[in-house]
Amino acid sequence: MVLVDGKKIAADIAAAVKVKVAALQTPVRLVVVACDPNFETQKYLALKKTRAESLGITLVVEALTRESDTAAVIAAITASLPNTDGVVVQLPLPSHIDTKAVLAAVPATYDVDAFTYQGEPAAVVLPPVVAAIAEIAERHSITWAGKNVVVFGSGRLVGAPAAAYALTEGAHVTVLDETSLNTADIARTADIIILGVGKPNLLTPDMVKEGVVVFDAGASEDGGLLVGDATPTVAEKAALFTPVPGGIGPITVAVLFQNLLELKVRQ
């Protein structure tokens, strides 16, 4: 069984980004637009800012109040464009804001999260979670063509883009959500499982076959600890397993800055 060291992979990506940033003649800048960020989000943004600075990248957080409406968030995005190389919309947004409209306001050439991705083979950048999965798969010679892939969740951050990517790579893909029936039976047919729900113990050892590959991109709190969607003992039956924390998460942060750099060069 291979237990993926996401921190090591993230460090490799970050080192390459740092070298490329240093070689540029102009500064690299990223704007994060957030609306009423809670304490946990503020801590996450502070960590992201520190990581950016270590790479020579300037990260600016535009924090709007809860009273802001959809138009105000879109206006903040538009105003940031002349002075940045990329824009991140920090999700989730308050319920009264039209998230779809806000994300659509980010031009593709500034969209480091690649929210417009629908599985295009020639995509300039991949959504960070998809890019992390692709990087792990490449490093460990995991192929997708002809494989049965089961994706838990259909959200815009993990499930939807991961399913689109697997389809593009030639896999047979089944997406499971809260309305799905016989999930355990379906999961047992999977060669590759991708998790992105945010529910502890969603995937248990009895739901997987020997030699399965598990990409756990779920994250939630359980007893004060950050945990994934898979029970850790699932790793005992897996050929490859991404732990939470320390698996996909660190790679997605590094990929975010990798995407930023790629978009700047393309611009």
C-alpha cells in the first residue's frame, strides 16, 4: 500500500514555482475576494498569504462585509483585475449572494481555481483538486482508461471537476450523492474512488475491494480533528491512499500558485 505524502509533492511544486517567480521581470500578484470570512477562513487565508510570500508572490485579501450583495462582490472582482494576475473567490459565500454569478464574473484568464473547467483536454490550468489527483496519479503510474471510477459528491470544488477529468481520461465514471441507492455495492466495483463530500466515515473498509485506489479530498472536523471521508483503516485494503490531513490538501495550495504563474505567463 502506498500512503501518499502530499506535503512532499506540494514542496516539489512550490520549489519549482519559486524558481519561476524569481526569474520573472515583474511581480506576481493574487487577489482573494472573500465575503464575511469566519474565524477559520481568516486563519486559512493568513496561512495562504504566508505561503504566497515564501514564494515571492503578493497575496491581497479583499474582505467584504456580510451586508454586501452580489453586485458588490462582482464589483470587487472587476476592480481588482487591472492590478492582479489572478483572482480567487473564497467559498462558501453567504447564502444571499448568487455564487454562480460571482464565479462567472472572473475571466478565464484570471481564474486560478478553473471553475469553468468541464473536462477540456487542452485546459490551460486544472482545478486544484483535479491537478493534485492528476499529479499523484502520474507519479504513481495510475492509469484511468477503462477503469471503474466512483466519485462521492458532485460539488463544484471536487466531485464535478474530478468526474469530468476521469471521463476525459477514458474512465467509466459513476457519481454518487445523497440521493443515490446501493452506494456500498457500487463502491465495491470501483478501481478508483474519489471522495469530496466532507462527511467522516463515509467510506468504510467493507465498501472497497482489495487494491482500490482512494483519492480522499473530503475534509471535515471530527472530535476536534481534521478528517477525510474515508475511515483511515480503508488504507489497509488500498493500493494507494491519500490521508487527511497531509494528502491532497497541501498539493491543492501549491497548485493554486502554479496555476497563477501559468495564467500570468499566458496573459
